[in-house]
Amino acid sequence: MAGCCPSFLSSCFQRTPPRPEQSGGEQVDRPLSLQQNQDLSSLPERRTRVKLYCQNGGYHLKIAQDGTVSGVREEDDQYIIMKPKAVAIGVIVIQGEQSEKYLSMNDKGELSGKETLSDECNFLEHIEPNGYTTFRSQKYTWYVGLKANGTPMKGPETHQGMKNVLFLPSIDVVSKDVSSS
């Protein structure tokens, strides 16, 4: 069974810090980013495994072996276990554990799983006041979202506040022992 609590969310994902202010008090958006094809092995390993439950339709985000992204309701689907990893302050990449593909959004706003990292794999994670989490493409500023039938939304169809873009990360507690080699 999966469980989730606010203290888990803050330990799993890093909140986006306040933006630095310019001299006139205006806020500047300067998120840090992952360099294309940067090696993640130098980053600290959290070994956190989550399922991303979408408020719209009750689907879990899935990255299949062929790179197809979709939503499924089956709790035991092996392709819904994700390994989020912070690559900079407030910026994460999301990797499907079984498929080993990284969630990616292209210039048309289409979601897919990619074998190699690029700037299209960087997502800004934000915990909303209602406790749900949104993932916005750092490059294109569109959100990850699922339609009511479980198909992925195209980025330009998404905007802040839609239930389609609200996800609830829950820890995968029925997982294999990650400490064994």
C-alpha cells in the first residue's frame, strides 16, 4: 500500500526557492538547469521511489518500456514507479524505474520517455496549497497533465490550477530492497 504525507513531500522533492530580487524589487526567474547529457552519477542518490497519482481521473503516471507516457489505474503496474532526482534547486528529472526512461516534453508539448537526459527532461516541481504537486517543463513552461481518459495532455492545453496537472506523489512501500546489490 502506498502512503503520503506533507513531511514526505518536502523530503522527496525540493521546493522552488524564492527568486532573487533586482534593485527595483522585481523578481527575476533564474532557475538552475541540468546541462544536456550531464552525468547524474555525481549527484546524491535519494533512492526515493514514488507513484505519481493524478487528481484527474485517478490515474498513475506511467512511462512504458517503449517510451510511451500514459495514465493507468492499476496499482501493481511495474511502469508507474518513478525515481525523481533533484538536479538543481527546485528542478527535478523523473525516471521510470522499470523502463529507465526519463520523462520529457518536446517543443509541441508532447510527453515521452527518453533514454538520455536533455533540457527537455527538466521539470520545475511546485507543491500547491491544496497539497498536490505540479511539474512544469523548465524549457517550455507547460505542465505535465493527464486527460480524464488517461492520455497525456499536450503542453499548450495545460495551465496552472487545472486538476489535470495536479499529482500526488506517494512513496512506494511495497518495493524491492534497494540496499541489496
